[in-house]
Amino acid sequence: MAKAQTFGDKSKKVKDTTLNVKVIKGYRSEKGTIKFVTRFVRVNDVSQVDKIDISK
């Protein structure tokens, strides 16, 4: 007997309007070297990327 619903049908039900953005922030350590912090952040619009504030 065939399935009534395929995997493709299940994935179309959930629509998420947010975007996942990888934010990389560079900072100087106490020794003077440059270190980076990376985070994945969800935003509603691409214009909000400039307003993201991540701290170490």
C-alpha cells in the first residue's frame, strides 16, 4: 500500500520567514592577538544584520 504523504509534502508545511546568519566578530586579546567569535543568529530581515551585537 502506498503512503498518503511523502517527505516533500511534510517539509512544505512549515514556512519559516527568518534567516539564519553567521556573524563573525573580531577582537584583540590581552596579548594583542586577534581572536574571532562566531555565532549563528536568526534575523527577520537582511537589513537587521548591521544591528546585531554579539559579545565574547
